[in-house]
Amino acid sequence: LRPPPLPPPSSCRKHTIPKPHPPVVGEVTHHSIQLSWDLENTAQRKGPQEQWLKISIEEEDPKLHTYGTIYTGYARQHVIEGLQPRTTYRFRLKVTSSTGECSYSPAVSVSTTREPMSGEQLHRAVSMNDVEAVLNILQGGHVKVDVPDKLGFTALMVASQKGYDRLVKILIQNGTDVNQKNGSGKDSLMLACFSGHLDIIKYLREQGASWEVRDLGGCTALHWAVDGGHCEVIEWMINDGCQVDAKDTCLEWTPLMRVSAVTGNKDVASLLIEAGADVNVKDKDGKTPLMVAVLNNHEELIQLLLDKGADATVKNEYGKGLLEMARGFHRHSVVMLLEENKRKLSENTNCPPPVLGSQAREVTK
């Protein structure tokens, strides 16, 4: 911090040295002002230093209209720090000779700048979808467009998650990284897929966002899209070429397995199966989507999986079948569904083959 102004000088001997020019204003920030001077009297720096002209900077007290010294020395410039933003200050030079003669320059008025915008202000503006404020902050040049918030989210991640199309484009035009990840490894594309903002997803893809990116758990954007349950988004993603049966690195769950475990959304599961998802895929513990759907009591999904060829005879790592698992968890409706499916399979297996041709005529006699 700069020292407080000293009391006004008592007096100087009547000066015979030339009156100096006002200090030259250099760089000005919200908390500092640079002043410099270059006296024309080159003799001031000849001989021993104690014979040089001594320079003082004096600051005016706006209330008392008196000046106090804030710097004294032989330098050619000085930076005054610890100032308030958007405040006007008045300074003058005092030149003193080795014999005590002095002279004052005219005063110069300088105003500090406004305090620069911070990352916190950027994120507040993005959260409020305040386009004008975001543009002002970015154009100020003091805030990096990719500065993360306290949760590790960039402004693009927040805008993508909230569906702020215009802000997404503005942030990308200002150089944000579409592939930057937060603390859990999610990028803006994953967040947009989970939230179901298809226009933003399409734009992020155009700007280089990849389906191959995985978060810290090994999940892809499609894993997060199925959790969000937005069928239009999932259908577009599949058509755009994302991998349908990608396994995460934690449980080795595919997106279809996630549906079976989390939402039980039959429409989402249908899209995945129609796109080629394996209904009998196994995770690291040997469980299939049908097993997981039974454990989570997703009746409609169980029926869909059975209709699409899921193996009802599969057993878990402890040798228990689907009916045993359903009974053990008191899934009464699921037990009835599985028993009905078992009965239909048995009937189809025990049906005699159709009678054709001459054999049919013999039967009708």
C-alpha cells in the first residue's frame, strides 16, 4: 500500500530553478497510476548524487485542498499503488536543489479505471443468460473465456447445459475450448446431451466436439443422453455415428444397461435396440440388461427385452435365475410376467408341428 500523504511542506527558499512541467501520466489501472518526468536540465545528474535535483510527487487532499508528499528520490518515474477504482486524483511535481531551492509544477488530474471483470461475474452473467453482459466482459479482455467456476464448469458448459444457444455461439466465437472437461471429466457435449438441447449438440459437433470423449467413469455422451431420456436427441446421435454399445470403465455398462438400471425408459431402449444394441450383453459381474431391469422392477422394459430376444434362462454370478431374483426382491408383478413368458415359451416348444399335404387329408377322414 502507498504511504499516507505527508503534511504539507512548510516552505521552500525562493527558487531560482525552472518551473517543471506536470508529470507525464503512463499506465493507469483500477488500482495504480504511473507518473514519469524528464527534466530538461541535464545538469541535474552531473557530479555526486547529493548535488542532483531531487524529485518529489505530491498528492492533493481533495477535502483540505493541500498537498502531501508521497514520493521523494532521484528516479525518473514512480507508480502510485493502492488506489480506488474509478476515482480522480491530482498530483504535482516538486523539484528541490541541493541548496534547498524548490519549484512546483502545475497539477495533473488522473482517474483510475473501473475494476476489471472477474470470472465470477462472467459465470453470473451466463447463468442469467445476459448476452449483453457476457459480451461486455469478454470484450474487456480481462477475463479468460474458459475460466472455471467453483464446480469446475466453464461458461460453455453452463450455457450448453441450460440451453442458451446464442451464448454458446458467442463463447465459441470468443475462443472457448469445446472439448474442455470439468472435474468429473464431462465436456459441454455430454451436458447438452443429458439436458436434451439438440440445436446446441449439433453446433458443438460442427465445432469439433467428439463422441469418443469419456468422463472419469468411462461414460460417453450417449450414456448421459439415455439418462436424460430425450429420444429425439438419442435418435440424432445414433444417426450421427456415436457408438451404441460403448461400455463404461467402471461397471462395463452399455447405454442399454444404463436404461435398465436407471430410468427403465422403454422408448429409449427401443431406439438403442433398433440401432443394434446387444440385449444380452454382460457387465463385469455377468449381469445382462434383463437381469438389471428385473432387479429394478422396470416391467415394461422387461417385456420389451423379452420380446426383442433377451435370454430369460440366464443366471447371475451366484447361479440364480431371473425368477429367483424377482422372488428374492419381492417383485410380484415381475414374477407374474416372467412366469407368463415361461408358460408361453413352453407352449410354443410343446406344440406339434403343422400337418400338411396328404397327412392333412388323412386326419380329416
